[in-house]
Amino acid sequence: MHFTELGIDTRLETQLAHQGITSPTEIQSQAVPTAIAGHDVFAQSKTGSGKTLAFLLPAIHRVMKQRALSKRDPRVLIIAPTRELATQVFSQCRLLIAGTSISVVKVLGGENFNDQVKALRKDPQIVIGSPGRIADHLEQRSLQLSGLELLIFDEADRMLDLGFAPQLNLINEQANHRLRQTLLFSATLDHAQVEVTSRNLLRAPKKIILSDAHQQHGDIKQTLFFADHLDHKDALLKHFVTQDNVGQCIIFTATRNDTVRISELLNTLKIKAVALAGDLPQNKRLDIMDTFSRGLFKVLVTTDVASRGLDLLSVTHVINFDLPKQAEEYVHRIGRTGRAGFKGIAISLVGPKDWNSFVAIKNYLNDTLSFESVDGLEAKFKGFRPPKPKTTKSEKVKPAQPKAAKKPLRRKPTKPKKAIPAPFDIDGHAPLRRKPKPTEE
Ligand code: AMP
């Protein structure tokens, strides 16, 4: 199949050909014509399957072919959960609109607000941003969405996990008119909150579900290794990173401190490694991503900030030094390899502290994960047994008593008292007085 069969403008097809992209992937063949026909889309497709082009092509096609609803407001708004992912989408968009009069602006947290206001005053047709910063601009009225034609949510599930539901609702309300079209994409949309939120965001969407988020990714070989403690994990890590078949490798850790510690450890082995964590300034983060993508480092050690948005075909291995708490995050982390039809290897180290996460991931992936061991580096730890269900005292001794008949009420029922807030929440913490503002990753 060729891109022209999808109905996109020939200028787009030429731009794709310059990038060596000649035939659409499955998600593109299905989502592009559906979106061009004007339907809302709810699409789930595995990591690295070409989702970005699946929404960028119909978006740019629309800007090229149809008259704008408003000359001042952006026509397309694309929201992505992390700065890295938004930057990735922005770069692809810029390649596609090269040589046209279409303009795109990137609006991300951590970057200068006033510079963004100036860029937005130039009335770009396409805006790409992270939810928190887009909401800030809406509140300051430096961005208005009454003329918005196409609203796109990339990885909406992650935005909800990060606590951005209020910002997504604000964006939705400010662009809430009959002519708006909405597209929602991710590899993991089977998420209870996504179900609820998408009912608000989408109107009679066409569902395109090309992958089961719970199924193993066919291009990624996934193996797990038990580890007894930190030193054991370090020894396993050294073993894997020094194998001959490793091209570029991304290592995920639970803590920022470990990103630095492990990159230093690898540097002592003469392996070029760099640490990337969310607390670094935005320009430093982009700089690290850029040097890694240019192949100047063999290994990137990071936390979940890079679990979505890094699209490098040279990444042959992903190593989970620690397992992520959320099963969906595991799917996105390992999806940094095995992209665009290439094969990849995902290795996860499972110590006692990772056990609960492992159980959650195993259940999410329908029990398809398997353990292996390295000669000379076998672990004593083999997982914990599930706890036996407890029988309560009352179950043991008390036979069920028949219910006594209710006495009639003598006193007049009093007015119900105003509820007094409990001193602690269900999770045992003092209740929050105000909802905390989520921070962008
Ligand atoms: P994505 O899932 O959008 O992050 O894309 C994953 C990778 O596949 C990126 O490197 C894209 O450039 C590449 N890609 C997307 N569409 C195609 C296509 N139709 N043919 C070949 N490669 C593609």
C-alpha cells in the first residue's frame, strides 16, 4: 500500500519519501483515513508501530486542505505527557511541514513562559505541548482554543497517571465546540480512568485497537533474572552491558541517585554512559537526549522520564535495573527497543524489592514472563510465596446468629449531623486540604 491511497496530500508523501518512509504501517493505514473522514479516533497500537505519523499526517493534511475556522487560534493542538515525547512529536512535525507556510510551536514546562507567549502571538496553526504548561497559557489567556479544529492526545493514560485530569478537562472545555475533532492514541489505553475521561473528550469515536496491551510485543525478547541485592544487580548489569550484541542500551532505575551511580560505574568499565533524570534543567535534558541519539554514548541511564518519547532504532537493549511500579510503564519502557519492525531485547532484574511490581506486571501480561539465570551469577532469591488467605476468629468459632428483630424507634429521628472529616485518609495520611498541582516529568 502507498500513502496516496490513504488520501493524504502529495506534499506529505514527498516529505515521507525523503525520510525513506514509503508504505504505511497498520495503525497508519487504519487511523489516517478515519481521521481524514472527520471521525474521532480512539487508537491503541503497540510501542514503535508508527502512531506519531498516524495522527500527524491527518492533522497536517487538514491544515493544508481545509479552510481554517479561525485565523488567530491554533487549528491543531497536540498534548503529550512528557517533554521528551512532545519534543519528539515536534521534530517529526517540523520535518513534515518543511517547505510549506505551516508553522508549529512547542509549549513545554521548564522553558521560558514569555518566549512562548511571543511565539503564540504569531498565531501558529499547530501547537504541541505538555498539559500543565498548555493549561497555564489558557489561564493567562495567551492561548485560546475557540477556533481549534483538531485536539490530539498522545499517551493520554500517562497524563492521567501523572494527575493531569484537571488540565485535560480545562483544555477540553476551552475547545468545546461542535466542529472539534479529537484523536487519542497510546499503547496502553485499557485503563479505567482513560475509559471515563475519553467519554468526556471523544464523540462517537471509531475504535482502532491493533494490539492487546496485555500481550507480549512480538519484536521484543523479554527475560527476567533474579537478583539478591544491589551488588548482585550491579554484577548482572555489568555482564549484560558488556555482551557483544549490545548496540545502544537504555537502563531504567527507580531513583535519580542510581542513574548517576550506575553511569559512573559503567564509565569506570570504559563504557560510555550518561545519566538522565527529571530534576535536571530542561536544556540539559534535551542536550543529553540529543547526544545519546547521535550515538555519542552507548548507554543512557534514566528514570521513567524517558520511558516514552525516545525513538531510536539503534537501541538494541532495555535493562530494567529496577522494575517500575506500574505495569503499563513496563510496556512503555521496553518499547524503547524493537521499534519500527526491528528486534530488541528487554532484560529485567528482580530483587526482593521488585517482587510486588513483578507480580503486577506478570498479571498484566497474562503470566507470559520467564526467568533465566547467568552461570556464576545465580540468585538465592526466587520470589516470595503468595500469603495464605487468613481466616478470622469469628469465622473459626462463631456460628451465624439469626438477626434479632429491630426494636421500633421511640425517639423522633434527629437531623443527620454534618460529616466531620476523618483525621486521616483511607491511605493513612492526613487528608489534603487542596489538590496538589501535578508536576510535568
Ligand atoms: P512511533 O511509534 O510513531 O514512535 O514510530 C516508531 C518509528 O517507526 C519511528 O522511528 C518512525 O520514524 C518509524 N516509522 C513510522 N512510520 C513508518 C513507516 N510507515 N515506515 C517505516 N518506518 C516508520
